[in-house]
Amino acid sequence: MRPIPHPDFEKITRGVRRALPLVSFWSGTIYRSTTERYANSQDLVSGEGAKITGARWNPPGQFPAIYGSLTPEIAMAETLEHARYYGVRPWTLMRRVFCAVEVELSRVLDLTSGEVRRRLLVSQSRMVAEDWRRQTDAGKEALTQAIGRAAFSAGIEGLLVPSAALRGGTNMVVFPPNLEPQSRVREVKATS
């Protein structure tokens, strides 16, 4: 079931449009923490799991999103924060697989940039502090999900976003359906 749209979605959409001139190319490696079951090339870069359940930057049931962190440490912090939120004991998550994903995107919106946030009229503290899980559980679209939906609708390929789990950390959210022909997202295979 789709959540009730955020009441400020139209205002957020206008803010994303104002920020479009600041969209840029981004290339690098992102890190994902996953279970053994989903540590395969297809699941790592499909975004289908996030489409089903939703997450901080995409509402459930609407579009795929690949979540990654700019360092393995941030990926671990995100995993632990998620577990603590739900009261899961951290040691039950220790059979995790850390995977690297190479990303080259032509249209990235950097929400860690003050200029981008000014055009969106949203503060970083507001994005990080929001309890998006509570909003999702209540059947409502969270602020960050509305930003992600507006960016997805504008054809943005990915977002650089502040980590809510590790102060100063940055995460990447990729929207696979929006990838341009020259863009790519692929698992980095370990070599021995």
C-alpha cells in the first residue's frame, strides 16, 4: 500500500527543480552491508528490496533505490543503527557481507551541499533527525522519502545524502530506472 503523500510534496518538488542546475557527475565506490542471501550481483544493484520495503529516501512500493555508503565504516554504522532502532542485538547481525559497488552517474544531486539544501528549503538537521520509519509505519510519506520521490521524478540518477547513523558521514542513493546510457552501477568483484 502506498503511503499518504507528504503534505509539502509540491513545495519539495519546486525546490528540487530549483536545485537542478546544481546536478553534477559523480564517480566512486560505495559500500553495502547485506546478508549472505542478498550478496549477489543481481540483488546488490537492483534496488528491488528497497522498492518493496521503502527506506529513508524512497517510499515503499514506488521505485527501486540502491543504498550505499562512501566508506565501509559508514555502511557498518548504518547497519548497527538500523538494528538498534528495532531492538535487535548487534551480534545477531555479525554474519554480514560487505560489498563494493562502482558507480558512475551523470545526474547526482548532493544533499550534503548547503547551496542545494537552501534551494530545497530543507535543513540537514531536519533530514537527519526525522524518524522516517515511524512515518512509514503510520502509512505516511516521510520528508526524506518525498525529497527522494521528487528527485526520482525529475530524472535524477542519484543522491548524495548525510548519514543519520554517523555524524559527518555521507551515503549514496541510486535510482536504477533513471540511469543514463553512459552511467553504470556494478559490483566490484574481489580478486585473489
